[in-house]
Amino acid sequence: MPYLGSEDAVRELRRALSNPNVQSDQLRYRNTVLKAIRAMSQGVDVSDLFSEMVKACATVDIVQKKLVYVFLCSYATLNPELSLLVINTLRKDCQDPNPMVRSLALRNMTNLRLPSLVEYVEQPLAAGLRDRAACVRRVAVLGWAKLHNLQPDAEIDAAVVNELYGLLRDPDPVVMVNCLRALEEILKKEGGVAINKPITHHLLNRLKESDVWGQCEVLRILQRYHPQSEDELFDILSLLDASLVSPHPPVMAATLGLFLGLCSGLPAVSLAALERVRGPLLAACGSTSRETRFTALCHIQLLLRSLPGLMGAHYKRFFCGYAEPAYIKQRKMQVLVELVNDENVAMLLDELKGYCTDVNPETAQAAISAIGRIGRSYSDRCLEILTGLLGLKQEHITSAVVQTMCDLVWVCPQCSDTVCSALEGCEEMLQDSQGRQALLWLLAAYGERVSSAPYTLEGFIDRVRSEASLGVKMELLTTTMRLFLCRPSETQDMLGRLLHYCIEEEMDMCVRDQALLYYRLLHCGIEETHKVLHGQRSDPSLGVLIGRPAEPINQWAYSFNTLEPLRQAGVETEPASRGSPEHVTFDPKPNTDLSDTLNCSQIEKLGTPISGQLLPFFFAEPLKFHQVGWGASVHSHFQISPEMFNRVQVRALAGPLKDIHRVVPKPLLCYLGCVLRFVVLLEDEPSPQSEVQSALEHVFIQDVSVHCCIHLSLNPD
Amino acid sequence: MIHSLFLINHSGDIFLEKHWKSVISHSVCDYFFEAKEKAVDPEDVPPVLQTPHHYLITVHRGKLFFLSVVQTEVPPLFVIEFLHRVADTFQDYFGECSESVIKDNVVTVYELLEEMLDNGFPLATESNVLKELIRPPTILRSVVNTLTGSSNVGDTLPTGQLSTIPWRRADVKYTNNEAYFDVIEEIDAILDKSGTTVFAEIQGVIEASVRLTGMPDLTLSFMNPRLLDDVSFHPCVRFKRWESERTLSFIPPDGNFTLMNYHVSSQNPVAIPVYVKQSISFFESGPCGRLDITIGPKQTMGKTVEALMVKIHMPKAVLSANLTATQGNYTYDLPNKVLVWDIGKLNPQKLPNLKGILSLQAGAPKPEDNPSLNIDLRIQQVAISGLKVSRLEMFGEKYKPFKGVKYVTKAGKFQVRT
């Protein structure tokens, strides 16, 4: 067959469709329609065929009818006038003796989605609600919801709503569930379908009759019901008990969600429910569908926040198979870290060690950082493994190990000796910027103990011209400064060279400004410099992960069985929300830990629960030589006090957006020496991005170039 | 709930789309393609992606991505399960779930999708009901259809929807009444270098093929039901009976269906049917390595191991393999770096062995990662967990059905580390 361009193909199809010979031969006619549909599914624009297709609709062949309907529903919005022609055929089909034809016609009538057709559709829909065949009623009920979506502002017909409420008692379970779904959409503005006691009990009693999907729907809607007495509550719970261990993961999850909602005042009952779903959840973790496995894993992570011991005996279930996709492996490792205890630590570390050489570098890195996490409580064993991994001389592994060590020594300063001795000779293997940044950070912190530190730095400074990463340059400046403070004689010369380069030749304003700041700082005397560079930092011992108290279930119950625990960002924000100081990269990538922080909901997450107990915070005191008099006035604009997670400062703006300049720039300038990244949480949605940007630019002195990236929160309605 | 569905093949072409609400443009899939680009392996794309206005929930089945677009917060398990149900239905209808098959049957696919969801909500997903609405294509029928011009749609009223039991249609009639059950067990295991079991569990499934007249009520009991933990049943099984008596009591759907899935996990030691003696080593100097694998029977319950196959994912640097096998033959698939050794039946007297030299790319460093062996096998007439059906009884109908149970054990994710 010769190749036909899309226009030729459409012309060809039109000729065939209007050919009387084709039309008289049913089979050829259908095949031609089929070709048109196929072209449509391949993305060819066949909307020009609309009028021919309308004619093809008038046929006794049900398959052809179905095909034409598929076509009409996709293109009806483009040809509203012509669609009027279809309505007559459809209305005639609604009288057909065959219930299948009736339901088909009714469904497609509502799928045309043309506001102009509403008046023709209402009458057959109303008749459909009283049809004797269940399959027609099913379609008719949902039809009303579709009609409402077409005209969301139209007056809601009370008679229809009443009829739909009445149909909740329909003998067909699907009709019942569809009524719920339809009412949910129609009454969205009033908060969805009204659930009272009789409806609740009716729905619960008929739960068993519905299919899996219907059960999920009913259970979800029942979350809105508040039992009036404790007796009633326990009656409902005992009715639901069987679905709690349902073999279908969606039903099990929906039931548990309802359970947690109902028992929010009874923590003991909720805990018992969690114990009860352990079996089904573990089964879901072994499901043949990897997506189900992944979802189950994410939910297990939620459960572990309240019941850390829940899966203790089953840790082997979370060992990774060779062929599993990376996202499952990484989640499994996160779960494994939670499950570690004195008995299984040797097994677990052995297993994790095996993953460190995974072909996927990200998985390997995840394994290494998992070992680092465990190292917070079993530091000797883990350090042994980590130093062993350095011997492999693999670029990505070395980089991950150095980053992990960097995190580890922050929490466990007693490890520093081992880390310092392991650092020798790493720098040749480090290629990526994060790894080098981590190495530099370690040198800054323990420079006096690593004998080769000045030589390593010298190498970095010699190559600074070809250095591409902003983060590495910034880190290099700070490290050189700090090393200069403890080993002045060896580093004075190279510090001079570095500052000279950064001030005179460097093109990036951030680096140049930082260098200028240090230069001026040195002018202020060594005392002042010392005070800034060895300033306060958060107390690491408070951020230790192990021994974290179990969270109350209510903390996460609202997000159970939603997409929230599956969100990718959840992985990356974890370090910050845990309050453990991780080494954070400077590059403002939209998908790293920042992505959530401008979301208003995150304010609570980052702020309230942790600020009091886990995270020490301190307020950026303006340095005397730079600015005066900001302290008091700034303070009142913060909703929460700024927090410091190892050079990432988090502030929340409580006031309106225009006040942003009072919160961000001045304190930032004062703190430049120690702040790598600044996160501002905004209360309102920054609708026009430019507004924020101009607000920021307005206040920043021309000298400072700022990487401003704005992450909007995702708020699907 | 589910707004749209896109079917995407491995190379990233959208070859079918279906919208249940308004039409969403193709461009929403760009977020998926971006993630796919980033992933090392297309299978590594995370199942849930978020875009500014939508969530994309994807399942990966048989080299296809089923990408659903949802606009509101949904229970993720619900959507994932549903997408798998769609894929299962295609498999059931067309025998396999692949791009070419879906393209060939694009009409039936559209019909199915139309019936399975309405306004984004699942409508009819039970295969028995669907098959009454839309007849599955068979070679014979498509020939007959072409000759007579008749359609695939059932001409009769779908009675199943009106019967009291949703999964079974009324008035089933057969001349030969038969009920067959296949107990299929898969061993998922990881063995370490020295042959000790790191992890092992058995995933079992009972597939039934029931062709019985009328409304039979069946009871299936096991010799040792205590073995099973984490069971999951077809909705027809009465759960209360299982909880109290540990027997399966049910009115079966008509035709083929999965009666139950189960796990046998760490509480009972899992029998490992074969042992593997292997050494794969790469020399520090010179671009080659040595491979030597022997397989022998371990706990086979007195049965022969058949269809034995070993698959090794070699490190990237391995260019070719020069080996000799004492039994069966081997192939080395260079582009995918997979060595496959097809052994066949395992003879306990003469153990199969594969031995020889692997040559590496010149100048490449010694691979740091030793490959692991994936083993495939089959043992007929035994369920490795020891599960046995003791009896099958039928109530509610007068005739005597023909009954049969078949057992088979296979390797699932059976992996030996080196």
C-alpha cells in the first residue's frame, strides 16, 4: 500500500464512506468506519469526516453503531451543529426493545458533552432512571452526573436529586454505587452526598453485594459519617472487620482508611487494626504486580511511623530481588533501615552491602546511604563496610560513600577518626559535584586532622578555572577559609590565589559576592572571621534518628490510601523533615527537596511538629559590620522562627507577599557565610510568578545574583 | 475518577487513547516520557508521577505502559488494580497483551474500554459478564463473521447482570460436566554463594476450569490447609466458611477463573528443588574470565525436574562466551548481555555442567559486579509446599461431574547469587 499523508488518507476515507456501493455492503461499510477509527487512534485528525460518520450512525449493525459513537464522542465538540443530527437516532435507540441498545444510546447521548443538547437529553435520561433493565438505570444515573458537569452552574434539579437518593435502595448494587458517585458530583458544592444514619446502615448492610470497586467507593464516602454513640461505632467496626482482611488490596486499604477515620479517638483500636492488616499488606508486598508492591511498601512506611515494630519479624520480605525496578528497591531499603535491630543488623548490613554494587547507580547510592542511616546506631560495623566500598574504586560508589560519611559524622562525631583516615586518596575518584562538595565539607570540618588536606585543596584551587559547579566553588571558598583558620601557614598562599580569582575573574555573582564577603571579613580581623565561620550550628545530638518516638496515628491517617505517600518528593524531603542534617546541594533543581516547601501544607509538616522537640533553631543575627537594626522588626513577620538544617535555612512568611523583602534578603546577606540555600514558605499561592521575582529583585542589591526558583504547590481540586 | 487512558509501547509511542470525560491532549504524557528518558531502564519509571494539573498512574505489563490520567486525589491501589484488570481482560480476550494484538483488535478494545468504565468509574469488569456483552474474537468466529457479516456483540439480553449471582449466568447447560483444578506453585527464592537460602517463599494459585450445568455449589477441602497463610479468593468463595472450617465453599463462575492465590512463607521451611555449584571469575590480568556451573537435584519429592533453564545477566564488558555444555545448549545474546542455558530434563545420574571461557572487551576494567543466575524449572505432579486437595463435593445438582486436580511446581523469581 502506498504511503498516504494524513490529508490524503482523510480524502480517501471520505470517498469510501460516501460511496453507495460501500454503504450497501454492511461489512465493507463497517470496515471503512473501522479504518477511520484506526486513523483517529493514530492521531490523524479525521474530524472532517463528521457528516459522513453521522450518516453511518443510522444502521442496524450494533458494532458499527458503537464505532461511530466512539468517533462522534471524540469530535462532537468541534461540530456542535452537526451533532444535533445524531440526537434523533439516539433518541430512537432509547426506545429499542433490547436493553443493551438502550443503555448504549443513553450512554453516548451523555458522552457527546454538548451544552446545546442538554434539553434533548433530559427526557430520555429521566425515563432511563425508571427503566426495568438494571444496565440502563446504571447508565442513566451516571448520565445525570455528566449532565451536571456540562453545566456546573445550572440550577440543581431537586426532583432528580430526590430520585437519585431513592435509587440508593435499588436492588442492583451497581445502580446503588453509581447513585453515590453521581450525587457526589452533583452535590459537590454542598459537600457531596449527605450521609445520615439510615443511609450508612443501608450501605454497610449491602456492602457485600457490590463488586470490589463499589466497595471501595462506599467505604470512601462513609468516612464522612460520624457515629452517634460508641455502641454504634463498634457495630460498624465489627461489620467492617471482614473487609479489613479482604484479599483485594484496594478494599483492604479503603477499609483501613475508614477504620482509622472512625477510631481517631481510640488509638488502641486503631493499633489493633494495624496489626490486623499486617498479613494482607505483606501479601500485597509480594503481589505479582510491581505497582501494587510499590504502593503497599509506601503504605507500610506510613504504618511504621506509628508502629515501628510492626514488621520486625518479617524483614526478609523486604529483601530486593535482582530484577525488581529501582523504585521498589529504593523503597525497600528505606523500610529495611526502619526494621533494623540488634538481632538482624548483621544480616541486614550483609544484604545492603550486596546492593551497593547494583548496576543502577541510584540504587547503589540509596543502598550506601541506607548503610549510613544504620550507622547512626551501629557505627563501627557500617564504617567498616563503607571504607571497604572505597576500595572498589568506582566513581559513583566513592561519591556516595563520601556523602554518606559526611552525613554520618555530623550525627556521630565519634566516627570522625575513621572517616578522616578513609578520606586520603579519595579525591581522584570523585567526579560529580555532590561528592566533591561533601569531600570539601569534610575537609573544612576536620581539616586539622587530615594531613593531606592542604594538598587536596591546592588541587581543587588549581582547577577552579575549569570548575563548572557553583556549589563546589562556594564550598571550596568556605573550606579554604576554615582551613586557613586552623592551618594558616600552609593555606595562606592558596587562599590568596583563590580569593583573587573569585573576585577578579569569576563570572558567577554568587561566588564573587561570597569571596568579597570573606575578603571584607578578613579585613575585620581574625577574631570576627572566627566568630562567623565557626558560628553556632544546630546540635547534632538532637537530630538522631534512632529512638525517634512513635508518632500518633492521626499524624498520617489523613494521607492513608491517597497518593501522598507515593509522591516522589517524599523521599527527598525526608532528611529535612526528620531533622537530620543532610548535606544539601546548592543547585536549585526543581525536583529536590525544595519542591514541596512552598506548599502551604508543608508549613505544618516542617514547622510545628519538629521545631519544638527535634530541631534547634536560631535566629540569624545581623552582623554588625553589615547591617544594623533588623532583628526586632523582622521577627514579627515570621510565622515560625527560621530553622537551620545544616546551611539550609527555612523561614515561613506569615504576612502578605509584598512583605517578602522584610523576611528574605537582609538576613540572608548577613548570613551568607553559612547559608547555602534559603527556603521561604509562602502562605498564599504565588499566582503570578513574576510578582515574587520582582519582589525579590527589588530588594536584592544589584551585586547579588540569586538563583530564585519558585515551586508552586500542586493543589488539584 | 479515571479521566483518560493512554497505551504506550516501549519505544514511547502512544498507540491508543481513550477519554471518559473531556479530551486531554497527548502532551500530558510528556511528563511520563521525560521520566522514562531519565530512567536507566524503561521499567524503572515510577508508577505515580505528578504534573501541575494531573496525576499520571502507570502500570507496566508485557512491554506496554497503561497510563491513566486522574485529576483528583484517588486511592492509588484502586487505580492500579483497575489498570491491571484492564490488562488481564485483554489477555483473556486476545490470548496475549501486546501492541500488535491490541492494534489488530482495536474495535474490541474500544468496546471493552467503553463497557469497563463509565464517566471514569468502573462498570463491568467481571470477565464472565463482559464476555456476554462482547464476544471474544476467535479465529473461527472471525472467519465466520467475515463470511456472514454478523457481529461480535451478543444478540441476546445479557442475563448475567440480572442473575442473583453476579459472576455466574443463569441456565448454563453442558453435555459433559467437568471441573478441573490446577494447583500451580511458584518458588521465589534467593540463594547465596554457598547455597544457603537467603529468602524463600512459595506463591501458589489454584486455577479452575469449571463447566457444570445449572447452579452447582462446590466444596473443596485440603489435606493440610494450615500450610496456607495470606490467602486471597475469587469473590465467589464464602470467606466465613474458610475462616471457620478451612474449606472452600463456592458457586463457581462458568468457565476458567482463578479460585485462589496463596502464600506459603517463612513459617514452614521451603523445599529448594535444585542446588547449583557455580564459579564465575574474571581475571585481574587479561581480558577473560572463567565460568563453571553444575546443577543437581536437591529436594524434588521424588519427581523429575523438567524445563530447566539458567539465565545469567552478564556484566556489560563480556563480549562473548566460549563454553561447553554436557547437556542442552546455550546461547549468548550479545545486545542484552544475557547468557541462556537451556538444559531440559535434569538427570540425577549425570549432572549437567557448563564450563568455559568468557572473553571481555579489551581494556575494560574487571567487572565489579558478579552476575546472578536466574533459574527456571518445572516439576509436574507435585506442589512443592506439600499442599493436597483431599476432596471435591458438589451440592445443588443431581448429575455426577467429572473431577480432576493437577499439580505443578515452577520457579518464580528463583535467583542464585555469585
